[in-house]
Amino acid sequence: MKKILFFLVFIFQLSFPFFLDAQVSAALQPIEKQLAPGLVWKQIKSEKLFDSRQYINILEIDRTYDFKMAYATDTLIRTSDFAKDHQALAAVNGGFFDMKNGGSVTFMKVEGKIVHKTVRRFEDADNEILESALIITKQGKLLIKPTETIDKWKSKKKYASILVTGPLLLLDHKSLPLVDRSFTNTRHPRTCACTTSDQKTLLITVDGRHEEAAGMSLQELTQLSQMLNCKNAVNLDGGGSTTMYIKGQGETGVVNRPSDNKKFDNKGERPCANSILVNKEE
């Protein structure tokens, strides 16, 4: 009897990943739309993922597209307006910013020009939003790399644009430790950027703060990025800032449900200080 019980336990342990994959597949059933060659928009509406209602938008982008950073130093602009002003095909909100005075609160370099330095209070607190950098090369390609110090990235002249942000969720497919605090553990709207092993970039928004969309903790966001086969993944600003814009989609181009108006529609967009833009390679 003990041998039979041991065998059954052994078989279950071997089978559990497949059961889990099946559960994930059931929860992640995206509606896909090919916007253009190499540009796919996926939308997930789930009542099963993490035992909650989730509303997720994913933009899958291949190497034939370029990335840019749009920013304002002393005012706040909606992500959709950043995109329209720069004639972008798509955009998501970028890094953390000063909601009162405008401008990024972390180091930011755009097309070779340093436009912001990290606010002292974040440096002094060794905050996890300084853990990594979203980088755009001179060729317009997006990279995600950890930062050891801000000074290290100031000296990287080979990179056209750098936005320090975090926390870093995945590095070489491995999840990283997260600080145990409310910002990490509480479900919020989230924005995330990922790179994959097959040289694609994923821009992800997770809506929240509504009965139709629970939002995610950073642990759950990490798991989502793993489910989507991301190699490297980084958290961007979230909450009321979380926005995805796709040109030509709907009345405004906003395809997610920004939470700033406390309604589950596409009109609750919060002005922000910077955004990540997508355009066709020139």
C-alpha cells in the first residue's frame, strides 16, 4: 500500500506542472488582433487568473519596430497625447514622476541628453524603483538591464535613451526578490515592459481598482510575465497612470481602462511625465 501511495504522489508531482499549464491556458485566452506585420495586440478578460477578474492588454512587437521616449519636464501630458504628438503607432505610460510639479523622479536620458536626475529622497532610501533601466539603443531597440548605481548608466554613451525604473521582475527568466511592503503586495493597475528570447518586446497593462478588474501585486505581475515567456521584465509606473494607446483603435486610441476617473471605461487617463512610444523602423 505504501508503495502504491508513493507511486501516486510521484505521478502527481510529475503531472502538476501540466495541470498548472492547463489552468494558465484556461485563464489566458487572449483575443488577438494583427495590427500590422510584426505587431500584435492581445486582450485578456479573465475571471480565473489569480482567482480574480483581470483585464489585460498586451502589445507584442518584433524587431522591425523602433522605440522612443517622449517626455515633459515641467508639465504633465496624457499618454495618448504624447503618442499623437509624435505620430506613434502605440504607446504606454513610462516611469515614476512628480505629480505636483511634473518631471521624472528617476534618472532619464533622452536621445543623448540628460533631462532628469534621480530625486535625492529615492537615492537615500535605496528604493527598488532604481533597480533597473529601460534602455533604447541608438538603433531604436528596447533593452532591460539592472542598474548597480545611477552613475554607471550616466556614462553609457552608446545608449540613446535611458529611463531608470523598477523593480526588476525577471532577469534571464529568473524572478527576483521583491521588497515586502504595500506597494509590492497590494493589487494595483500595473504597466510592464518585457523582452523575450526570440527578440520580441511586450508592453503590458493590467487594469485595476474596479470590480471588473482587480489589478495585480508585483508577485502576480512577475508570474504573468513568466506565463508570457518573458526573459527580462521590469515594472513601470502604474496605478492611475497605467495606459495603453494604439493608433486607430476606438474613439481615443486608449484600449485599456485607466482608473483615474474610477469608471471602467477608456476616459480615465491620468496625465504623466513620460511615455514609451512604438513606431515602424525607418
